[in-house]
Amino acid sequence: MRADAFKTRLDGYGIDGMLVTKKENRIYLSGFTGSAGALIITKGGYALVTDFRYTEQAGQQAGGFNVITHKAGEFYKCVMEEARKLGVTRLGFEAQELTVEQFTSYEAVAGGISLVATKGAVEKLRAVKDDEELDKIRKACRLTDKLFEHVLGTIRPGMSEKQLAVEMDIWMIRNGMSTSFDTIIASGKRGALPHGAASDKIMQKGELVTLDFGGYLDYYTSDMTRTVCLGKADAKQKEIYDIVLDSQLAGIKAAKAGLKGKEVDSIARGMIESKGYGQYFGHGLGHGVGLEVHEEPRFSVMDENTIEPGMVISVEPGIYIPGWGGVRIEDLVVITETDAEVLYESPKHLIEL
Ligand code: ZN
Ligand code: ZN
């Protein structure tokens, strides 16, 4: 089980127990999907502290965990008591998750236990997906391909970006998904906004439209971007589209185990720079996707981490020109022993509708 893999990492953080409260990390390590609860992972055993609402669910989902139901108002005390019973002296916590108030509440009842800040401890393990996770991500991606097909049959000039976004959200819900972020629909000049959430703007004939969307299916999300043209594309639209597509294909080809994130970024970025549009590509090439839509690892200018088989990462270069518009193309890939496998089947040539 995943908690077994995590407990071998405790020494590396100088702790003998880890308190896990971030929802995605809880799901990952225990399988428990409730909205409230804390895991305590130690070499000697695992505890899950939750409240009355979740006792039964936790018992069913979190195999291998000792489920403890805390009394009303005694959550923090109960967590620390369980940690003490498990022999913890240095308890790691998720520095990016706990609020100051929560930290102070744990500290007030810590007794002799030291609280130790850790950063991204579970997230590092989550970066490499196991077969069960890959299966879930593949299913989410397959459904997202179908959603794009639905988009191609629905989108038309005269429709507002928001109208289309609502259509997409409804489609996702009908097909068992839930949106994992506000759908980005940026048409015409709005395409220059890399994260332009759908607005009331009416989409016009002749405009490029960038659509960035994704949904959760069984707790794992997809993330996909396509840019289409409403009508015939002009020479400049074709030129920019082709540069972004070449960069995206180069990024996928470069994404190999053993390379650093920044090396993959630089190969794809180089394609755009060589055409003179480097200043219009201001974000990283990609990010990990799984239980969260943005997680470890990254393809970015700064990233020193080495790419490993089993990682699921987006490859999404873009060119954004203020006053003109933009193009982005995004796929998810899974890193294999030999290359990167694209998880979508949706076409990537410039679609003129
Ligand atoms: Zn995206
Ligand atoms: Zn993305």
C-alpha cells in the first residue's frame, strides 16, 4: 500500500511520524475520501482521526488504518494523543496546508511532541503514478476527448464564451465528470490572456478560440487545450498556430525519463524563440496532473528535477500577443521507459469550423 512506501521516507525528513491533512494526500495514502480527517503515518502503524459523520466510511475505505472517532471539539487533542500512542516524538506536518490557527491548535496540545514543517513530502511520492492511477487518468482523458468532439459540434459564431462553457460543464456532469477548474475560453483578442476564463464576449467568425478544460473522474483529473478557428484562418493565424504546434510536438518528443524538467522546457521554448516569438511565451511548458490539476513535477525554465517513468505531465506551449490574440495546445503525456505517450487522441491540426 502507498502508506508503506511513504513511511520509508520519514527518516529523510528527520521525523518519526507524519500528520497528513491535505485532502488529496489523504486520499492518496489511505483511500479515505471524506472532507474531514487527519492521517498519522508512523513506522509502527497508521491512524486516521475523523468525526462521527465519517467513522463508517473511513472503516470501509482506509484499509490498514486504525480509525479513531474524536469527540466533538477534541480533534486536535485526539490527533496528538494518537501520535503519542504511536510513539511519535517529531511529527511532520504539511507546511503549505496548515493555517496558523490550526498549527497553534496542534501546538497547544502537543505535550512533548515537536511539530516539524515539511514541504511537498507526499506530493513528491504522488508525482510518479502507479498503474491504478494511470488507469483512472486514462479514463478521464478518454472522456475529455469525447468532450472536445462535443465542443466541435456545438461551438459557432454568435455564441458567447460563457454559453459554450456552460454547455461543456453540463456535458461533463452528464458524463460523470465534474469540472476541475473554471473552463478557459478565450476568443479573438482575448486569446492573449493565457488564463482567460469564459466571458460574455460573443465569438465571431474568423476568430481563433482557445479552449482549456478538464474534469475529475473518480478523483483524478484531465487537462486539455485546443485552439480552433471559427471559419478560414488567415496567414498570421496559420503561422502562429504552426509555430506552437511544432513547439508542442518537439516538447513531447523531448520528454524522456532522465532529462531535467528545464531541459524539456528549453527544447520546446527554443522552437518559439527561433521564430522570434519567445517574449510571447511567458509561462512554463507543463505541470504534473493527477489528484490535483497542478502538481509535481514541472517543465519550467527553473526546474532541476529529473523526469521519471510514470510521471503524468502536460505539454502546453503558447504564444500570446496583446491586441492580436493567442494560441495554446496542451496534451497530457505519461513518461514511459523509452518516451512519452500522449493520453489524448483529439486532432491537433488547425481545425477551421
Ligand atoms: Zn489546461
Ligand atoms: Zn495545464
